[in-house]
Amino acid sequence: MKKRMSIAIALLTALAMIMTMSISVFAGSISSNDAALKTALKNAKLKKSAVKRIEVEFDDEDGVYEVEFTKKSNGKKFDYEIAAGTGSIIKKSVDHKYKRNSSHKKIGKKAARKKVAKSSGISYKIISKGTCRYEYDDGEGTYEIRFSKGGRSYEYDVLAPNGKIIGYEWKVTGN
């Protein structure tokens, strides 16, 4: 009787350990378009009712969910890539809706970098180590600011006349 009880306890303990390991392995993974959308909406701090034009696709070749949606109130477009295996966001891109400005005025590279620092919460010192390039394309002057921090690469687009951030993107670089 004691021998059977010991075997039963050993089996239950082994089963509990196996279940615990399975839960920890799969806890971060996502397995549906709905789960990927929830992850992206949570990151954007939005509810599903606040967005339109929702598209979610699974790229089985890369094991990545591609999630796109637009905020109803201001037309801001969000694009995400979310790893199915871990549920982590590996790329985020945000494009703001704005009126074009054909002015040749410039706030300057330093001021553009300071706008990015304020918006991103990343220190100006780190941002200033990256690149800042002025472009005048199709009647629009913008600064393209690129930098890296903490295993991510960032790219911001800033309107040259007024310093308004019109788009940004970050992605995991694997560093």
C-alpha cells in the first residue's frame, strides 16, 4: 500500500512538473489573429472600437503576424510585426496624417533631434549619435533621423518647417 502511494505521488509530481514546463514554454506564444490584434492594440493604448481598417495576416514563412489599423479620430496608421512564437513585437511603425507644407523653412537638425528625444523619451545624447538627413521631396521638407538603442533601430520623420513628427518606426535588431 505504501509502495503504491509512493509511486502515485511520484507520478503526480512528474505530471505536475511536465505541465508547468509546458505552460512556461507556451505562455508567451500567440496562435490567432485575434491575439495578435489584442497585443498591437494594447501597445498602441487603443480599444478595438477606436480603430478602423483592421488587417491581420499570418506570414507562416517568417512565423510573424502582420497587424495594421488606423485610429479613427486622427487617421494615424499603425503597422506591427508580432512573433507568433513569443508574442513579442519585433517591429512597430506609426504614420501620422498631416497637411502638406511646401515651405523651405527648416528648424535645423539639432531642433529636429530634440523633438524626437522629447517624443520618444530617449536621451538627446543617444539620438545625436545617429544620423539626421534633410530631404526635400515633392514639395515637402523633412528630416529623417535614425539611431539605435537597446537592441532596436529607430527611424523618425520630422517636418522641417515646424518639427512635427509625421512618422516613426522601430524594429528589433538582435543586438
